[in-house]
Amino acid sequence: MEDLSIIIPVYNEEKAIAETVNYFRGLLEENPGIEIIFVDDGSKDKTPQILESIKLDQIKVITHKKNKGYGAAIKQGLKISSHEYIAITDADGSYPHEKISALFEKLLAEKADMAIGARVGKKVEIGIFRRFPKFVLRKLAEYLSEEEISDLNSGLRIVKKEMIMRSFKYLPKGFSFTTTLTLSLLANNHKIIYFPIDYYKRKGKSKIKPFRDTLNFFQLIIRTVMFFNPLKIFLPLSSFFIILSFVVLIVSYLKGRIMDITTILLFVTGLHLLAIGLLADLIDKRLSK
């Protein structure tokens, strides 16, 4: 696996970090050409001490004095990475690290820009309260991007470094890093492939807050698609208000009292949304040239 840098963001993972370090130490012995980068994002437990015990020069360890976020940790790793391809995985024991090799081979074989480990294998440990929001978000993202997405925000993926660097300044510092990266590449017509993997119960306490993070992801998807394909948002809204104006007109006429002011307001609102959408789409197309 030449030309591959593996970035592993870490935050309070004392229960899993030793096992993760040992695995990648062994992987490095088998593949001396790869690069391993751990980024400790301000851990408050024993994680820093465990990482400090690493004595291999080939394994790089970056330490943040305070927690900056999942995406910020990956960005820091990107800045010092030296290979053409970037692999991202977690340190909590939830992802099958042994699939990185197969994922990399598939990416190269299919000449893709990004390969995602899709959590659709035989064993997938995702809580019931997370499954429904993830399904809704994935379907929304598929509609807005006009692409089938097997896993929107999987933390196991391999991508060409240049693909990330093109969108570097737009990628957020939090957990939505992977979601934004996926939508960004889809919006720019880059080739993404999916590789089925298992997903295990993490070791230690999850940092995900289901309600808050689901709302954040929802806002993120809308905002990202507004940036890359604004008509996907404005055209349906415009159509809704224009159709509603005609419905109000017809219903009020049949009742013998035409609601002319309401009809006009709804119709004008629809036209305004359409105009804003067209203008936003024009700006987007000009900026993308």
C-alpha cells in the first residue's frame, strides 16, 4: 500500500487506543511505505500517555492542547501528510481496520476519487435511535445530490488528497467533516465507490449527541447543496408557493369569496424564490468555472 497516509483522529479513547496502536504498528511492519498519523484532539483521559509511549519514527503523533473537533483533527493530519492518498478511520474499535487494504485496492482498480467503507455488512452495531435519522438524512442527501449513497458519513474512507485540498476551506471542524466531503465530491461529479463493511460497538463512551447532531447534519446537507446546487432547494419551494396560490384562488372562488391578496402574496413569494434560486445558480456556475 504505497502512497497511502492513514489519519486517525483520537479523543478520549483510552479503552481502545492501545489496541488500535498495536494494529497499525503491525500494519506498518507489513507495509513500510505507508504513513500513520495519530491526532490527539485534546484528550482528558489516559490517551495522551498511551500515545506518548509510541517509539516508532514512522508513526507520527500530533497533540492538540484543547479539543478542536473531529474535522479539525483530520485537517491537522492532512497538513503534515506526505502521500497521494489519504485514509481516515477511527480509534474506538468500531471500524474494521483490516479492510483498509481491500478498500485501497478497490479504489485503485476502479480509478475512483474516493472509496467509502459502507456500514451495510452482516454485523452493524448502530442503535435504533440513530438508524431512522441516518436513513432520513441519507435519503435527503440522495435527492439533493441525485446520486445513490450507501453511507453518507462513514468514518472509514480513502480519498485522493488533492480532492480534499480543493474543498479544504469549506470542510467543517466537527463531525460533519465526512458528510461535507461526500456531498462536495458528489456535487462536483467525482467518482465515489462503496465497499461493504461491518461496524462494531465502539469501546468507550460515544461523543455523538443524537438530537443535536442530527439537526446539525440536516442543516449541513441543506447548506452544502445550497452551495453546490441551489435550484434543488429553491425550485421545489417556488413551485410549492405558486401551486398553493392557485389552490387558494380556486377554493376561494368556489366558496364565493376570492382571496385575491393571499393569492397574490403566495404567487409573488413563489416568483421571488424562483428568482433567488436562478440568481444563486448563476453565481454558483460562474464561480465553478
